[in-house]
Amino acid sequence: MSAAPEVPFKVSVPEAEIELLRKKLELTRFPDELDEAGWEYGVPLADVRRLVARWKDGFDWRKSEAAINELPQFTRDIEVEGFGTLNIHYVHAKSEVANAVPLLFIHGWPGHFLEVRKLLPLLTKPESEDQPSFHVVALSLPGFGFSEGPKKKGFASKQYAEVANKLMLSLGYDNYVVQGGDWGHYIAGYLTTHYAHKHVKGWLSNYTHAEPPTFREFPLLYLRHLVTPYNARDKAGLARTREFQSKGSGYSQEQATRPQTLGYSLADTPAGLLGWLYEKLVSWTDGYRWEDDEVLEWVSVYWFSRAGPAASVRLYKENTNGLEKASVADVRWTSVPLGYAYFPKEINQVPRLWLRTLGRIVFESEHEHGGHFASHEHPRELADDIRRMFGRGGPAHGVVPGKSGYA
């Protein structure tokens, strides 16, 4: 396919934007807090005060910027049917192994392209000849990071899949595999729905979310669901899901119904953006010890993002039609090999049988530790799962023609 040329990219935030951030941080008006509130009411005031002070006077964005720019970054124009051209930012880390497997990594919210950073050396530079190697592409989804955001309503599942697929084709990867969690899970499913077998040859998800089987769509699976008792893992997962839905999913309701209203705070108030994201970084992980500068780098990518911090939350409304349908509703079952990596502190966990409504499951792993941001919390474990699924002896080895992963 013909495609716009690839343009090397370096993050370079204007000094005026950094100074504006400092001024806004200086003018922060903090809310009060109830005595002994802890995390019961949200992010503790002391945490936000500490992080705001560090962001204003101690955090060195230029140092983070230099580290980010060590990644091989590019931009490319992608034409999206009905939505014009979007300039898409992405990381493209190639292995020295010519037969490396092309792998598309898709981040979610409140993540971004840096979720792939710890995976890159593990996947592109195997530690032994027994390990497969991968060419890794990690895009910034439209409206995230340094990708251009859509300007029209209705940019939803089909369009996210179109952007991701066209990006891979433009890089010469006519066949590829996909890995993602959170929205990366859903978009990987949208990709298989529209491009299974022709382009997408397999996918591995670390976000265990699906709807229960219905008699109309999956009659045999539905009957199995009726007569198969849940095991201990399924019961624990459902309990965690119910707890999250009742106590931790308010953000999703707002983002899926009134993203513009929320957007004024996210776009104008750095302390507000910090609190909104930091809550998820802490509560969705499994005891991960976030360094303050690590948090501030993460949040700064949102603050300095090309389309602004508010743009990212609109995918909740577009992909659920304002909560009229589930995020996974646009995913259709295909026979493309599907794998799951289970991390115990993931926010949504459904019975394994439900996951069979999304595809032909050929690989499953279960980990003792880890939460929502698997690639950041436990990159080695996730990399091992990718290798085991797509490497020699794995159930999806050789799915990409001519790309075994080995020299």
C-alpha cells in the first residue's frame, strides 16, 4: 500500500510550556481533607502536595525528555476513512534478527506509549538463542501522547483498528501479532474482528475482560457456562471485578458520558490531572513502588501531549456509545490464536470460560503478583509469556509466515 513517509521524532516541549506548568503549579489551590481519611475518599492530600511541590521545583522534565528520546520514535500520516489524515506517533524498535516476529503493542488509559519501554530490550534483544526475537511497534493512540487527535465525533472501534493496522502495513508488516492490556485489549480485539488472518495472526492480552456467553451467539458455550461451576480463581476474579465496579469505576462513568465537562479540569489544572491519574497508578497496581519522578514523568506525558490531556478520555464515550454498549461489544470471535496472561490485581477479571467468546484460546498463564500495568510492573513475566506463546514450541509459533523469531 502507498503510505506517507516516516519522519524521525524527538520530544521537544517548548520552554514556554514548561514555565506555564510551573506557574499553574504555583497557583494550585488544594482542597481540604477529612481527618484520617487515608485513601477512603481518594488520593490523600499529603501525596498530592508532595508531588505538586516536586513537579514544580524538583522534577527535571528535560532529563526525562532526553531519556524518552533514546527510544526510536517516528511519526507518520495515516489516512482514516471518513476522518481525514491523522499524524500518528510511534516507537519502532527493530531486532537485529531478520526473522524477528512483528509485534504491535497497544497501550490503554491512563497509560501511553512509555508502557512499552521496559519490554523493548527483552523482546528485541533475546538473552539466548533459545528465545524468539521481535520487531516491536508501539503507537500512541490517536489523542494520546504525541499523536494527533480526531476532530470529529464517532471515532471509535473500527477507526482505532484502522489506524493501527495501516501503521503496521506502512512499516512493511503485512502480517503481525498484537499484545495489549486495558484499551489495548479491546483494540486488539477490534483488529482481529476486522483484519483476522489477512493481517493479524495472533494476540496476547493481559486484560481479562469479556461478556458472558449468550445462547444466541454461543449456544454450546452458553450451556457449558450453565453447568460448569466457577473455580477459586474465577470466584476471586469476579469478587475483585464487583468491588472495582462498585467502588472504583466512577471515573469510567464520567469519561464515557461527559468527557468534555471533565476535560476542562484535566486540561487546565495540573494538580487535578495528577490526582486523576495518580489514583489509578497506585490503586490498580499490585504494591508497585512508584518513585515520585516516575509518576511525574508519566503524568507529564499527558500534560504535554499533542492533543491535550482531555483528548484521551473521549475514547470511553466513543467506544461505548455513551455507555449504551460494552467496550467489548464490537469484538467478534475469530479463530486467530488468542492468549491470556492473568495478573491477580487486574481490575477486571471474568471467568475463563467467558473469554472464549473472544477467540480461540491457545495459551494461558497465571502469575502470583502483578496488576493492571503488567508491562511496567512485571515486564519480564509478560515478555516471557509473549515468548512462550509465539516462540519455538509455543502454540502460536510460526503464525507469521517467514518470521520464526530466530536467526
